Amino acid sequence: MSNSKNNFPPARILAIESSCDETAAAVLENGRVLLSSVVASQIDLHTQYGGVFPEVASRQHIRTIYGVVDQALEKAHMSLENMDAVAVTRGPGLAGSLVVGMNMAKGLVLGNQLPLIGVNHLEGHIYSAWLYPAETPVPPPAPEFPILALLVSGGHSELNLITNHLEYQRLGSTLDDAAGEAFDKTARLIGLPYPGGPSVQKAAVNGDPKRFNFPRALQDGSYNFSFSGVKTAVLRTVRELEIQNAPLPVEDLAASFQTAVIEVLFDKTMKAAQEYKVKSIVVAGGVSANQQLRDTFLSQQKFPVFIPPLKYCTDNAAMIAAAGYYRFVHGKTDNLDIDVLPTWPLS
Ligand code: KG4
Ligand code: ZN
């Protein structure tokens, strides 16, 4: 096995992720060393609906999951006999999609007498900060506890204090839209295609972030977020411009919106990091793929910041394998009768 500095026993995990619109499988050693990661995206299928269509998603998972798992093992030059456990996303996510991954995992576990590990998808996003590809010559440092994790995805926006492996304390979360959801909805309002995050980012590159002063909510001293106000402010601006028959300044709208969201995420994270005297900050989830968000966090010097490489920001199974490993070495395996949990808070 590859060497990685780790005080836990070595283990190889095969992981499966199917909580939303990506069918993914990965093979990981020792919680960090990635041997393979395969992601079959359904974006093209859902674009016509302007968002994820649950029924279409679960059917597509069924079609692709066998191939994706096979490919992950093949790319890692491994077979199931080389695995120590199978990890799978148990929730949160779309019930019909989660079930496909769970059933696949249960089948593999039963047929090969392996332990099963049900993983929380949010925990997976956080553990994406531990990953590195097997060919990396020098293992990068892992985040040090206590960690402050900013988790920003399509379904969640929250700040968690992580005192040790698998020990989470939620400091705050969104009261309405998740950050990714705000990107997706705003994109639609200004005529940009799904998925909204990457389209807004692209349009914002040439936009003026100061043209529109969208609200920075919630300025209440808490670590909660609210993004519906900024989305409504964009809508109001669009309507006013339409009444005036003015052309829509899509790039300026995108840049002003993006800056408003990122400023709030950054300010609240830094405040919490200082209050809880953390040793590192982890930024994870689909929105952490945003270049302006990454630049903003990486340009400050107060705390070491860990943001996964782009391909591990959005949904993948490598992150599920990483979280699965830490559950496995802490003895947290599951029985075969576990069911999926479409709603499953991290703490
Ligand atoms: O983590 P993820 O792949 O799926 C969930 O668990 O929700 O996150 C998807 C979200 C979507 O809302 C998408 O628009 C957003 O992440 N996203 C981005 C970027 N790439 C993906 N948001 C802002 N900028 C990006 N570059
Ligand atoms: Zn996700």
C-alpha cells in the first residue's frame, strides 16, 4: 500500500455516491490516497428541465452504476478481494437516487463478505479536503483539528466546528436557500443555463461587481446565512430594467451577485474561525469550485485553508471513501438493514 502519514490502520475502501445527479465510484487507501475516481454526470440529461428531475436521475443511476463501479476498480487495478469495506452515501439526497447506490453497495458487501459503511454526504464533502491522488510525490498536509468547515453545496450552506474526526458542532446554517441554490436560481433569473454556479462564474469574469449593491444578509452576529434576499434583489433589478426596456447587464448582475454571496460566506467564516481559535479552515461542497471564493479564502494569511481540487468539490465518491475510511477505523460500520436517509443533518 502507498505510504501516507496516518495514525490509523491501513484500509482500502470502495465507495459509491448516487445522492443526486452524479453516479460515482472510487477506490481509496488509508483515508487519503486516491487510486481511482469515476464520475458519470447527468448534467446533459437534466439541462432540458432546468434542474434535476428526480425520476430521471434514479433511472439513469440504475443504467450507469454497474459500469461506474467496474471502471473504478479497473482504474485502481484492483478487484473486490482487495477491498476492506464498501462505503456508500446514505443521505441526505434524493430518495430514489440514494436507494440505487445503497442497493448496489449492499449487493457487493453481501457477495464479498465486506463491512458496509453508510456515509453522510455532507461529511463526505468535508473529507474531500483530505484527498490526494496516488501519484502525488509528497503527501500534502491534512487539515489540523480543531477545524472550521464551510460547507456550501446545492442543498446546504453551513458552518461546522470539527473538534476531532467525526465530531461536528453546527455553528450556523442557511435559513432559506443554500448558496448553490441561490447561484442556480439567480442564473435562471438572468437567463443563464443550468447548473447556475459555473454559468454565473463565467459571466461574472467580465462583469462589474460594484455595479449593483445587493444585500449582504444576515448581519445579526450569528453564523446563519440567508440568500433569498439577494436573489429577490436580483429579481427586482431585472424587473426594473425590463420595464425600462433596457438590455440586461448579465455580466454585471452575475459579478455583483457573486460578490455579495462570497463576501458574506467569507466574513462569517473568518469571524467563526477567530472566535473558536481553529487551526484550519476547510471550504467544501460544489460552490467551493467557485474561483472567486477560492481566491478570497486563499489570499488571507490568518488561517491555513484547505479547499479540495476542483474535481472533488462537486459530487464524487472519493470524498465518500475518505469519510468512510474514518468511520471504518473508528468502528462505525453498519448493518445490512440500514435504509437511506433523504434528510440527515450532520449534527
Ligand atoms: O456539492 P454539489 O455538487 O451537490 C450538492 O451536494 O448539492 O453542489 C452543486 C452546487 C450547485 O448548486 C452548483 O450550481 C454549485 O454547486 N456550483 C457552483 C460552482 N460549481 C458548482 N457554484 C458557484 N460557482 C461554481 N463554480
Ligand atoms: Zn454534494
